[in-house]
Amino acid sequence: MKTFKWLAVFGLFISTPAFAQVAPSFTQGSMNSTTTTEQTITETIAIEKYGGAYNSYTGHNVTPSAEIGGSSTTYSMTSGAENWQLEITSRAAGVIETQDIERTIETTSTTTSLSVFSQ
């Protein structure tokens, strides 16, 4: 039994090489291969525009009761016989415009290859 174990262990480390010569049975041929790849990309572009604080006051035939733009300031016509106009534009600093652009890009790629071989 001991001898068999040693032979089994010894047999694991020794292997006999196996060689085979195979001659192809063809003389010429060709191979055609086509690969098609499809890709879809979906993206969203988010744009935020920032601006500083902005205050603008324009008018005609208007008299303020206190500092222009003050929270308690009132306005009255200077002359009741004329037309009057008052425009107050105020904007706080921060995001002044947002824009989201969504787009999808679809591509298809086809590759065809031809291999010709002979002996």
C-alpha cells in the first residue's frame, strides 16, 4: 500500500508530453463578421445664472415722501395737470435665471470585416 501511495504521488509530478501534428483539411477560405452596436445617451444640462442686487427708479411728475426705495416711502404727483409715470425695479442678489436642457443622443455603429486565408 505504501508503494502505491508513493507511485501515485510521484505520478503527479511527472507527466508525459503529448504531441499531435494536425494538418488542416482546407486550402483556402474566408470569414465574414458583422458587429452592430447601439448606444443611447440621455443627458440633462442644468444652467443657473447669478446676478447681483439691482435697483432702478425712474419717473416723471412724481415726488417721493422720503428716500427713494425706502419701505415706507410714498409717492405723489407733483402736478395734477401733467401725466405721471413711476417705475421701480428691484432684484435681490442670487439666481436670476434657470434653464434645463434635456436631450437624447442615439447612435448605431456597424462594423463588417472580411478575412481571406489560404495555405
